Amino acid sequence: MIYWLIFSDVLTKQKLHAFTVEECILSAHDGINLRCPVHSDISVEDIAPDTVFLDISGDYLIQPTSVKRGKLIGHGAFGFVFKAALKISETNVQDAALKMLEPVEPGLGARASSVSAYKAAYTKWQRDPLQNACRAYCICRQELNVLASLQHSHITALMGVCPRPLALLVELAPLGALNHLLNNYQRSGARLHLSVIQDTTSQVAKALEYLHEHRIIYRDLKCENVLTWRFPPPFSTITDVLVKLGDYGISRSSFPSGGAKGFGGTEGFMAPEIIRYNGEQEYTEKVDCFSFAMFLYELISLKLPFDGHEQLKEYVLDGGRPRLTPSELLYPCNVLDVMVVCWAAQPVDRPSASQIVSMTTAPEFTHLLDVISLNDPDSVVNASISFPTLDDIELDSFIEDSVEGEIWMSRSDGSVTVVSCNQYGWLDSKSIIMNTDRTVILAIRSSYSELWSFSISRFLPTAHLSISVISLSVFTTAPLLILVTLPSALLLVKGDNTADSPFVSSIGLPTIYSSAIIDYGQNVNCK
């Protein structure tokens, strides 16, 4: 315990009187002097100037007369946030967010929930003013220590501190907290555009990277603490995003070893290493990377992680993670991969904030739909791609889940591998075992007219369709496929109706034309 000491006259009774830090904080909060049995009233500014913030720069110390409080814009466990006007000079007045760290009436027109929250906070404060005044002071000091030393485009800027009533002033986010905007998306049935997800995650990741470079562990990353300056409304074609990380009340500077201690965060967002030891064991900045996964989950699902889940502590420690619906699993694989690797159980398996920045800013973050790994990829001899093309009329009536395509790959062992996909990722993989070990895919065509323009006569002027029709299992929706099974060609034609049985026939080719190939179904080269 730290004390401020007041000495009496040493030539008389030689008594020692002391004031605790808590007493000084409460006196500063109430705006009254301390009372010494010997010296009567003593100004707290004389013996504990830091309790009235006289130790900080004058640029940050704001007098109550310079602040005009406006309407209530939010409230939480820490207190209430009001829109305010800060008078910098006679001609310069700036908007600010006034974060009150003690109970203040929400004002006329406030919601019933805000009024109830105020009454509960006021009653709690009155029961133990000493403890609550100290708690508010420590929260204020914590945010001051963090914000006063930081300057970043995605971290809220500190504007000042008002000692009475105790409040912090930071730059005002015009659109408020991100979680409220996501609620609008959820109610409307809209989803965030992929570019919006990329911009939001990359900006928050850059803020975390900056904090970690300054040895600060944020500890409470979630959409509720992400403030928005620009963000598109549901169904908007505008995708401009500007967000900043706010609320540093429970952030901590790390030890020289790089770690920190203490139980802090929000249930469902806290890393397993904090939950397991209740914050009593040292942990690293990787706890923020775990929270980043849950933050990304909010953007994808528009829900809180583990919403409604009971016995959450045991579930997380046992490896349980938020569930994704089938539609959410259709997001690009890099988006999902970042989320999964960030919520790894072991901190060492999670990426650093710098690595998250690299991953979220990469072009493929939102463009790489899915990845498939081929067994023995060196055995692929040739390949051809089949995807439908849509004209303008078809685009008007385009149904998202109707775009499907295939890749046919000829393998050196004579088999043909067919992988199917849609605009969301890979769907299926099949193999066709041919009777010859010399099989290549020649081309895929989407219509009969394209077949004739393909000009089979280039291979053999006297080529004709054989009357024999062979049986072949069909694994593709491609309307037309031409395989070369040297020294003959296999022609597979499907009608416009996918339910129609395919027409399969073979065409004999002379040896001189047997090395004919086609480059990805575009150009025919005959040797």
C-alpha cells in the first residue's frame, strides 16, 4: 500500500498521520480537501497531484466548462458514452465521445434500459463510493497510459481527460460501434461483402500489430469495441470501410518477458490460456489473435460466438469452437483458414498479428475460393476446363447456386480425373479408368455448333461417326467432351437437358494424326 505522509511538529508530540491512496482518490473525485488532525484542511493537489491528473500534459487536461454534453450514444460495464462538443478555442469546437466513468443521468429521451443501467450503477456507487471511485480512476489511468503514447490510423485518438466529473474524451465515431451495424445486417438478411470483410479485418489486424509492437496486449477484441467511421449499409454497392479499435480499459502492457497476467476479456472471446488459469499464469499477445478469430466469426456469421451455449468454459477448454452453417462454410478458404488457425488451442500454433496483417491484405484472401490437393500431381498429362458462359439475358435471371463447372485431367496411368466445382468451392472428384494407357483430354465444348466449328475433319478428312455406341458412366454436366484414346477419339455429347442420356461414339484416327492435342480447349494443333 502506498501512503502520502503528513508530519506534525516534531518538537511537540511527534505524531505521524497518513492518507491512503484510496482516500486521496475519493477526495479528488468529490472535490473536497483532506483533513489532517494537525494541519486541518489540506488540498489533495498538494500531496497527491496525480489523483487530479496534474501530472499529465496540459493539452490533455480539460476543464468541465470546455465540454458540452449531448445525447447518450451508448453504455456498458464501464459507464455511459455521450456525444459531446469540446471547445478547443473560441473559434474551434470539435465533436467528441465523452466516456463517463461514474454514474451520470442519461438525460431526457433515454431508453428504459439506459435509465435502469444508470439507477443500478448509482446505487452500487452509493454503497461503496471509495471502491468505485478507485476503480473508475484506475480504468481512466489505464486508458490514458495506453492512448497518450499511441498514434495510429486505426486506433482511436485521445482528446483529453476531465477530472470532475471523471471522464475521458476521444474522437467520435460517426457510425458508432460495429456490432450495432452488424445487427442491421442480420435483421435485413444481408451479408457482408467480401471486400468489406477484408478491409475490416485488415484494419483491425494493423491496429493489433501496432499495439503488440508497443508491447500492449489489448485483451478485449470484439465487434462491440470496434468503432466505425465509414461502413456500407445492408445491400449497398458502396464498400468503403474505415474502422478503429477503441476501449482500452483492460489493455495491459506486457512484462519484459513479453507476457502478462490478469483475468480480463469477454466470455466467448477469451483465449483458453486465460480461462484455464483464471489469468494467474503468464500469457502472451497471442490471446489477441485468438480473439481475432472470434471477431472474424462475428463478421461471417453476424452472431456472437457460442451464442446461447452453456458450460462455455469447459467447452472451449475441450477444444470446442463456434459452429458454422453450410452457407458460412462457402466463404473463401483463406477467410475460413485465418479464423481456424487463429483459434488454435495452443498459442504457439496461432499466427502473430503481423502475420494476420499479411494474410488479410493478400489479394487471394477473398478471391481464392478453395484448394484441392491431387495425389501424384506430376502424373497429369493434359487438362481441360468446362464452365458455362452466360449472356446478358441469362445474367438477369442468374441463380447463384447454378454455376457449376468441371476440370478433366488426363493422367499418365491412363485414367481421367474429373473434379467438379461451383462458385463456392470444390464439390466432387471422380475417376474414369480407360482401356488404354495413352489417354489425353482433347477438348470440352458446350454445344453442337461448337462441335462442328471444332472441325474434326482436321484430324481425318474422311472421319465419320461409328454406328457402334459404347457404354460409359457419366460423371460430368459438361455438354460435350472429346477424349483422345490413341489411336481413336472418344466423343461424348450431352443434350441441353442434363437428365438426357449422353450420346457416346468413337472416331477412328490414323497414326499420323495420333499426336493431335488441344491447349485447354482453345487451339487445335495437329502434327
